[in-house]
Amino acid sequence: MQTKLFLVRHAPVVGQHGRCYGTTDVECDTTDAKAFAGLAAILPGVDALWTITPLSRTKRTADAVWAARQAPPPAYRLVPELIEQCFGDWQGKTYAELGAYGHGDAGATHRHWLTMADIKPEGGESFVEVCARVARGLDAVLETAKGGDVAMVCHGGVIRAALAYALGVSPEAALSISVDTLSVTRLDRFEGPGRGHAWRVGYVNRDPRG
């Protein structure tokens, strides 16, 4: 039995000016007509299970896909386990202030992320913890949609966590995966009686503009 999972990172956020936003509910830009036309062509239709997270940028992105199709959207399933990583006290600070993405001197916390996978910001969570909850959320969604298609509009950190789960790689290794806004990542899960499940990666970070 094959379940097809299409993971979409939400549209680009606006008004943050190089700041960490994490679980802050921020605005996003859904005006890229070419990207949304591409998403409309790639993603499954109304018979699929469409999921969003508690952050409004995922719903706005999903709505824009259906607007590109000139069709009403299906009822979305809200999956709290698939929300972006909470960075606690770091949210609202600039990447330079955090020493992230190679900013600052040799003591910068990470070259391509905010911090190491096992570091937990005050009031937030580590990426290791994100990977654990995303795995639980994926299992629940895929159990519901078993044998069908899932369109999951979520976040960059969540997609990296899903790839860590599917590929069996460490959370730290998964942080090196690029996940652009409005990109699509395709995972298939195969299940058989008494044999558990196996994953296949179709593509990662696909640009819907072609």
C-alpha cells in the first residue's frame, strides 16, 4: 500500500527584516502567480487529505493554491504537531543578534540554521524535539490517509524533520537540507501486512515554477 505525501513550505513571510519568527503568526506574500500555478499543477486534488498548521501562513498558502485552480478548497485538517519550531525568547531577534546563519565571528552558533539541533532556546524547543513531534504527527496523518494522497502545507523546519524521519538521518544532518518557500518535497510511504513501513523520497525542494 502506497501513501503519497506532498510537503509544501508556506509562502514567503513579509515584514520580518531578517528576524527569527518561528511560531509567531506573521503575514505572507501569496502574489507569485507562476509559483501558485505550478503548485496547482503538482499537488493532488480535492480527494486528497489537505493539512495545515495553527499558523495562518499555511492556510493562506493553501487557499492561494485553490484560488489558482479557480476552485473552492476542501476542508483542511489542522495538525498542531506540524507547527514550526518554537524558538522561545529568540523570536523577534535578528539573525545577526543570534549569531545564526554564519553571522558574527567564529563563535556563530550555526552556519546554515539558527543553532545546533540539540540546543533548546529559553522558552522554546530544540530541533531534536521538533523531529520527535513531527514523526508523531506524520504517523497520525498517514494512518488516516493510508493508501491515498496528502497535501501538507507546513514549514521549513517541519519538512527537514520529516526527511530526517523518512531517511533515518540525525536531526543535525537534516538541518543541512535546503527547503525554500513554496517548494514541494515528495515522500511515499509503503506498508504491507506484518512488514511495517518503508519510505521513498521522490524529490526535495522542487521549485514549482518549473
